[in-house]
Amino acid sequence: MKRIIINTRPKEKAKELSSLLSSKGYEVVEVSLLEFNRALGLKEEIEKYSFNKNDWGVFFSQNAIKEVLSFINPSLNIGVIGKGTFKASIKNGLEVKFISKKSNEIDFSYEFMDFLETKEFIKNKNNIYLFHGNLSSSNFKSILKTKNYNVINIKAYDTKIVDIKKREILNLALLLGLKNKETKSLNKIEGIIFTSPSGIKSFFYNLEKVSKILDINWKNILLNLKVVTIGNTTFKNAKSAGFKNVTKATEATNASIASMFF
């Protein structure tokens, strides 16, 4: 019987993780649930501002770095959240001057604010530019506003739920062994990988379509599977969604995610 892991990482990040799992004998099914697109008008929005060496640029994701650096390599002090974003910054030639100890937006905001208090930052003259996605919260700006820091939000990319096509659903069902209503035909699925709350949302959106097309209630089957996540927010969202066996990788890396199955 096959030992299957469903890898929901975005396409550009899924290959390395799938290879790590395949090397240990798993059959990996890649199901891309999200796509990322450059925000409309990003170039024009960036050109509105004159960045200077005392300003700060804050990135919460690799996607933001990718899109912003398509247009400029800003002469900003750089702050990032998470090791993945840090590595992407270094790879793209950015000099990171602040990375938080914890990988969530609220903790980052307070740590960053405390850090700025020790630096030569003129609140009524220097700006903090937050390059973010369409699903980002307003926590960062709200928290820094309590100490009169001027935060300018620039949307760099949009996250969109992938609408899985009927043919792909049928192919996936065949691979997993879901040929009819009998759950006994289900091949051995070892677990599912989620790396963002948006991915979980997309998963359930598409699950409803699967149930209607195949007349199978997959939800009851899949909620009992092992789920591996990264980050506290995704972990909490997976638990709230009803998954009964949720674990969190110790680091937000492919190696750490894969190790949760070994």
C-alpha cells in the first residue's frame, strides 16, 4: 500500500520538500492551493516615495521581497520576520539589520519597536515602509502608531485561492484510491502539510467541490490525518478547522517539515 503525503506548499517551494519526503519512501502528491501575483500598480506606488538611508523597509514574506525587488533595490534599513524571509533577503543582496526572535506579527511589532528606541530614528522625519500582501493584518501599523512611528503600507502582492479543476480532482481521487463511497479503498495517506492559514482556507473551499463531484464525504476522513504546519498562526488555524492530530515543525524550513514524518 502506498504511503502518501499531501504537500500543499506553493509550486515554487514544493519541489524541494517533495524530494526530501520521496527520499524516505513516501509518495508525495503536490496540491497547489494558492497562487501569488504582483499587486496591480506596485511600480507606480513605489515611485511615489523617496527612500532614504534612515528609513526602514519591513518584509513579512519572501513574496514581498520578490515583487518589490523587481522594481527597486531600496536604500533602506531592512527588518524581516522569519528565517525564510531572512534567507530570501540575503540571497537578493539586502542587508538585514533586524530579525525578530519570534515569527509572528504581534511579537515582531513589539520587538521592532523596542529595537528602534535604541536607534537614531527621527519619528517626524523618517518612515517605516511595510511591504505586504493583501491578506496581511493591520497589527504592525497599529502597534507602532502607539509610539508615534509613521508606517506606510505598500501592497506588494495578492494571494489568491486556486480553484482546482474537475479533471484534476478526478485524477487526485484516482491516485488516492477514492474510487467510490467506500473509505476502505483509501490508500495510506500519512499526512497533509499546510504552511499558511490561506492554504487551509483554500483546502476546505476545494474540499466542498470534491465532495459534490465524487459524492464522497472526504472531510470525515481527512480530519483524522496527521497535519504538519509551520508557525503558530497556521498551527492554531489547523486546530480550529477541526483537524485532530496537528503538529508544528520546529523551524519554517523544508528540512524541518519533512523531519516531522521521519
